[in-house]
Amino acid sequence: MTNKIILEIRAGVGGDEAGLFAGDLARMYQRYCQNKGWVFQITDSNDMGNGGFKFLAARIQGNGCYDALKLESGVHRVQRVPATERQGRVHTSTATVAVLPEVDPKEVVISDNDILVTFSRAGGPGGQNVNKVETAVRITHKPSGMIVSSRSERSQHANREVAMAALRAKLFDIQQQKEFSQLSGDRRELIGTADRSEKIRTYNFPDDRITDHRFGVKVHEIETVLNGDLDKVLNKIAKKQMENKG
């Protein structure tokens, strides 16, 4: 059981509304973690300034957090009337969620020669100034071109550790997806999907309905779920999984 995970949320299709939806999802997961007594720490973000995010990364720590959230990875879709829509038309927007388990440094060994580390002054999530020294860390993984960063901690060393944990998680995930793609169709069906582009859930505001497309699960009270009661969805998914296994 993994008790430390990396959560990443990216705005998808839909412009500003997609960013606002990404912000809604981020707050949903944050409140869910608070309800569970888990630590939710935003490590990096691209804040739109209106409550939305183009990108947000967080580190979650707590007993059972990976088992609880591992099925959240994929494309989340929202159907609602945006606050900026004057004619009352329903728009469809998306955001992508990735839940990655942190892995032991021994499992994913990264050579110092393969990374480029740069530092900058840290501005906190939301735009506030954290300090006036260069504590924010940005790491570029040369072989893959992958970039990770952290600016939540007050020291270069601590931010580097957070960024390296994120990099290891991403590289481990890539390896897992490669292995997944090499499995037979039947085996892939048993395990589930590793496809980050799969639409997994729709939040339909006009009908006050959340539909998880993988399991055929439907629940109502969208606002309650977005306020952190994600177990309304997750418990039904767990029940459906048990029924399928039975």
C-alpha cells in the first residue's frame, strides 16, 4: 500500500471554463483529503487568478490514499453553464487528472548526469510571495525532456526532494504504461486501463448527475461531491468492482 502520491490536474478543452473546472477538482480532492485526515500539499501550480488553474500538482500523504484515489486518473468532463455565459448555454469542458504513487529511489534510479537542476525565487500557490531567495527548484530530465518543479518548501534541498519524488513517480508511471501496452487484450481488460486520455467521468450540472463511464455508476448531489464527499462516488465504484469480481 502506497501512502504517498503525486496528484496532477490539468485544464483540458474549454478555455477559462476548463481552468475553473480544474480548480473545482483540486478543491474537491483537497477537501476530501482533509476529511480523511491526509496531508494535501500543493507543490506547483499555474494559477489563472479567477479560482481556476491551468495546472496544479500536489503531494498527498496518508494511510490508504493511493488505494482510494488510484482510479481517479483520466479525463473528467463537466457539462454546465459557465459563469461567463450570458445566454445560458450549457458548455462541455474537460480536465485531466493523474494519480501517481511515489516510489522508492531504489526502484527508479536517476543519474545526476541525466538531470538539469535550476533554481528561482518561489512564489506560493495563488501568487503570494514565499521568500526572496532562490528556493524554487525546476528539474529537467534530459533523456525524456520531462520537467518537474516544486516551490512549496522553504529550502532548495526540500524542494529538490519533492521534485525528485515527482520525477521518479512520472518515470515509474511511464514504465508501467509501457508494460501495460505489451500485455494481451484479456490481461489489460482484467487490470483496467492505463490510458490517461480516457474519459472516465462526467459531471452534468443541469441534471445534477455524476456518471462514471467505466463502471456505469451514477450519483447525484454534484455540489456535495465537489465539496469533498467523494466517497459518494468511490463507494459505489468499489461496490460495482466487487459485484464484477463476484
